[in-house]
Amino acid sequence: MAVQGDEPCYRRFHRGQARPVVVRQAPLEEDGHRRVQGGGHGIAVSNSTRRKKTGRHAIWWLQAAGLKLFWGVSARLPPARASAFGRRVIGWIGPRSRMHAGVLANLSMAFPERSPAEIRLLGAEMWESLGATLAEYPHLRTLAGEGGGSPHLEVRNLSGVEDLGGNGPFIFISAHLANWELMALAVRHRCGRPLGMLYNPQKNPRLEAMIQGQREAMKSRYIPVKNAVHGLFRSLRRGESVALLMDYRVKGGDLIPFFGVPATTSTAPAWLAARTGCGVIPVGMERLGDARYRLTFHPPLYMEAGDKPAREAIDAFTGQLNERVAELIRAAPGQWLCTKRRWPEEAMKSVLGRRTST
């Protein structure tokens, strides 16, 4: 029999009968926690923790349901109309969201010469571009022109490498520009072979499963960003090109100038280039209109190969790559997805504080 304060936790069979097994729990304290006595053997569970977990799962479910509905509408529209639909919907929601302040802060850091009004216009354009990108997910294969050219995609090869597939492998780098998913698929088509893609998984597992479902048709190998360097290295050793985006903040990364301000940056591309001798090709992506893009391959950069490259050489080469990525963003600043903080908090407070006081 359970007494007050006890809860039957599970049942087991004993002589053919189910009997409740009772685990005695400590009473709730005023703060809602259960204090477990006896040298710490046990688990203290708070009601607030349970509520947070339940709320988080509810938010995840709502986000997934919203994206499913959004993609359901987009899939029923032609690519250009789907792009326009997403542009209008997210273009209205984004500037009214809590994330918008972070977008404006990142843009102000990257473009200090722009006025506040110009920064607001870039921020609004960014949300429209993001909306179009989200709505284009169901149409990625059509937009990329699998097996041939596409009326939606103009490709400029300024790299000086005629056969990107036969002369590789290469390390392709870019930023979250325009439709970066389409960019990855288009690069794979031009290489003519599987591509190792570095990606950062979504915190919401429901969204992650949906996005990976869309990516299955891309026939590339997606490598999670955590502990991914060796996976990328193995891909290059197999003769597969790899691609990664360099415009996000990396926890524990080296402080390398980005738009002239030190920012934690992954040195993985430089390390891979040094170990393999592969060229690093910056790739630009620019939205020309609804479901219309221009993809540009720029000349490759090379680093002297060696088994143990010097840290200074790695950082210097990463600085060159950061500058190339910044140039790609400058070419289409309103199409740069910058919803997450790019620079250290103290640096942003210092730089933005000086600019607002002048």
C-alpha cells in the first residue's frame, strides 16, 4: 500500500500477480525541489524542470507543425510562386520577432559605414531572403537542374579550373547566403560526384528530421559539425570534395578577424588544406529574383602542405579565407542569414557602443 508522499513507480509480476512496487520520495520543499537524503544517493527532480521540458517539447511540436504546413503550401506552388510566398510570409514575421535585434546588431558590426536606416532595410531584406529559401526546399532538385542546366540557376566559373570534378578534390567554402542549400546541391552537380557537407544540426529534433528528409534527395554525405574534421579529412582522402560554411561562431575557435573584428572561427579548412594540399574555392551565391540565382566559383587558394602546419600559418590562412567570405557577403549583404551572434559579446558591446555614441 502506498502511503502519503509515496508513488507507485512500476509494476512487476510476482507469483502470477502484478504488484505495485513503491519508491518512497522525499517531500517537496518550498522551491518545488525534492531533497534526497543519505549522502546524495538519488535524483532531485524539480517541478519547474518538468514544466520547462514539457514547454520545450510543445514549442518543438508547434515549430515542426508550422514548417510542415509551410512546406505543404510551397510544394503545391511553382518554384517562383513558392519563393514569393515564403518571402512575403517570413518577410512580415521576421522583423517583428525577438531575433530581429540580433540581426541588426550583426549587420551593424559588418557594415559600420551604413546608416541605421540602411541597416534596417538590409535586415528586412534578410528575412525576405530567408523566407524564400525556406519555401524553396520542396523545389531544390528542380532549381539546381539535376543532370544538366537549370533556367533558375546561372553558373559562373571564375576559378580557372575547367573540370571541378576531375581535377579535385577541393574544399568549397561560403556563407549562409541566399539559398545555401541550393548552393550545396549545385556544387555537387558540377563536381559530378558525392560531396561531403558539414552542417550544424537543429536543436529541435523534429525540425532536424524534416530537414534531413529534404536533404536525402541531394545524394551528398552530411557530416555533423561536432568532431567533424576527421570525417572531412577522410572524404578528401577518398577523392571526394567537401563543403562548409564559415560565417558562424565556433565555440572554442581561434579569434580571427572577420569584417575587421576578431571572431571565433573554425580553422578546419586551413588545417585540411595544409594536410591534403587541396585548393580552397570560395563560392558565391546571389539571389536574382524569385527562384532565380547566380552561383560563382572563385579562384582557389592554396596552402603549403605539411603534416604539422604551424599554428601561425593556420591562423594566417584562415584570415585570408575569412576575408574572402566577407567579400561574398558584401556582394549581397541583404541575403546573408545572420540571426545568430557572430562576434564575442564584449566585442559587440564595445564596437556598437562606440558607434552609437558618435
